[in-house]
Amino acid sequence: MHDPWTGRPVITCNTCGEYAEYNSLQRKTAHAIMAATLACSVSIEDRRDPRVVADRILDALENAGLTVARASR
């Protein structure tokens, strides 16, 4: 569905009928996945190496069907 005023892709809330931007929802989903990954699967030893943490986050995002992309400006 598209916002009737701006034409941007949106998702309509089934409860209240309000619009939510799709990209915003993807960001919230990605944030939740990263937070859960950090809370559950990153050990204290891993926290010393940011590359290990980044790999775990990227794996979790990929497993959830999300991808990382640079926003177009």
C-alpha cells in the first residue's frame, strides 16, 4: 500500500488504521534482532573483538531475511 499523500510505501495498522512507513518498521525489526543477538549470543570474550560482534549481528540479520544496505540520498 502507498501513503495517499506522499506516495511512499506504507503498511496500514489493522487495529487503528494509521500508516507506518515500511522502512521504519524494517529498522525497528533490525534493532530488535541486533539487541537480541547481543543479549543472548555474544559472550564476554566476543565483546573484546568488534569484528566477532559485527559478524554475529550480520548473521542474525541474514537469518531473519534482512539485508544491510546504504540508504540512498
